Amino acid sequence: MRYYIVTIAAIFIALGTGILIGVNLNESDFYLNQQQLLLNDIENKFNQLQQEREDYINEIEGLLNENQKNSSLIDSLYEKIVNKRLEGYNVAIITTNHNYYYGEIKKVLEKAGAKVPIEINYNNNIFNYDDEAVARQFRDFSIYDSKQLIDTLNSRVIDLITFGNEDDLLKQLKDMKIINYSLDLSMVASNPIHYIVLAGGSINSNYEKFQQIDLSLINRCKKNVIPVVGVEAIDVKHSYIPYYQAEEISTVDNVNTKMGKISLIYVISGINGNFGEGEFSKDFVPNFMKEKEGFN
């Protein structure tokens, strides 16, 4: 009896072991097949991505080559486009934020034949003086708070541009490095300023600063009937272009590029508009066939 029981038990154990081994073998084959399918799918996708990458690289290289050709064409035409375009013009440059470099503007205007007898740069430290410090420093000029200081400075700047008047306040502000400026008074005396280039933009959103300086300057220029163009570099963090447009003045938002420099020259020569590459500009470049009658 024991022998039979042990034999039967052994048989069942053997059957169970065989079934378990068989099931595992079948499942193993199933998993292997699934893994192979998955690997094949991954390989196909990898090959597809590799092909797309090569296509994109070829497209980018084509665009780069096309851009190089366009740049070469612009460079070859640049001298002819700007040559003597602004001959006889006197232009003043005002930079209202020293965080951006606009030194190329003067070179561009002079290359086009214009004279730049006045170049003025506002330094950001003008906002570092509280009312008490202003009253102490500028009491002799009857200036008693920071707002009054900025307003008076704007007034004197436009007087300097319009009439060539360099007074003691401007000299003191220059010595204090609140503003910097260079000027040729003899050139202004013999030929008035025809146009003002106002270079702005900011590293942060500060409409109050725009109001205190740029807007004030624009309004004073309008009163003195001096046209203004608002410009900035394409990479400014906070654009003044929509503020300038609200004052109905022409704008160039990529003045640090070759096409922006060409746009600036054509704006000064008489083609009004809002030009550049940014979201607020309406045209990339001026319509060279459309000339404003009169001053050329």
C-alpha cells in the first residue's frame, strides 16, 4: 500500500513538474518572440529617425548656403545702396539705455554721407538719485526732485540739439556721468539737425522709464518739428517698438543687422514705416520704389 501511494505520488509529482516545465518553455518562447518584435520595431524607428536627421541636416545645410549667398549679395550691394544716400543731412543720436551697444549707428550714417555732430547717451544711474540727493546736488539750478531733474535734462538735451546750447547743467551732468555726449557746435550752427535717431530697448519691462525719458524726448522733438526714428537691436529683452509706434514715429527693430542699417538710412531719407524682424514690425525692409517727395 505504501509502495502504491509513493508510486502514485511520484507519478503526480512528475506530471506536475513536466507541466510546469512545459508551460515555462512555451511562455519563454512567447516572451522571446515579443522581445524580438519589439527590437525590430525599435530598429525600424531608429532607422526612420536617422533618415529624418540626415534629411534635416541636408535641409539646414541648404538653408545655410542660401543664407550665405543672400548675405554675400547684400554685402556686395550695401555700399551702392547707402552711398551718399544721406549726403547733406545732419543727424543726432540719442541712446536712452546703456545696456545695449549702438556705436555702429554713427558709422553707418557717416558711411551714407550724413554728419553726426551730436551723440548723447543716457546712463542708467540717473535713476539712482533720490529727491534728497537731487535737491542737494542741483539746488543752484532750482531742481529739487528726481522727476524734475530728468524732465529738465530732457529739455536741455533738445535745446542742445535744436539750438546748440550747451549749458552748465549739461556739463555738470556729464562730469557726474549721468549722461555722456559728444558734439560739434560749429557743425550745428552752420546746418541744423534734420533727424534724430532714438535708440532704446530695455533689459526689463519699465514703461515708467520710457515715459520719463523716451516719450518726453519724442514729445519735445514734435514740438520743435524734428522727425524721430525709434530703433533698437534685434536681441533686446524688452522692446520699445510698440511704444514708439503708439507715438506714430517710424521704427527699425534690427538696427544691428545689415538690413536694419539699410532700413534706417531709407527712413531718414524719407520712407516712413515700421521695419525689422520682430513681432511688432510691419515690413521687413522699406519699399525702395516708394519715395517721399521733398527731402532726398
